[in-house]
Amino acid sequence: MKMFNQYDNSTSIYTLLNLAGCTIAYLMLAGSIYYAPVDFSTKGYWAMGILLLTISLINVVKYRFDERSTNDRIRKIEDAKNEKLLSEFVGDK
């Protein structure tokens, strides 16, 4: 159980660093859009592009996480099935 807690701590540190990096990046993007010497409609297109890119990246990460979770679940089921078959084979002798 202790290893699980250590894993959570390291994961939370990485999550915090990624969150800080994303926050700084968005603040810098907002500043560059605000101070850009272009008209308001161009700034709107830039902001929409950033928003849509963010949504797309969130979806990609979510689908990859779901796929990994599904593959892990299938692997665990196959391992349990193989273990049962082995124990039945050894138990018959």
C-alpha cells in the first residue's frame, strides 16, 4: 500500500508541474493575443484556434487513456484465464 501512495505523490507532482506549465503557456498566449498589433477579428480567430486545439488535445489524451485502460483490463482477464488453466492442469496430476 505504501508504494501506491508514493506513486500518487510522484504523479501529483508531475500533474502540478504540467498544470503550472499549461497555465504559464496560456497566460503568455493571452498576452501575445492582447498586445498583437492586429485587428480584433484576427485576435478572435487566434483565440478560437487555441481553444479548439486545447479541446482536441484533451480528447486525444482521453481516448489514449481509455484505450490503455481497456488493454490493461483485457490483459488482466487473459492472465487470470491462463492462471486458471495452469492451475487446473497441474491439479489434475
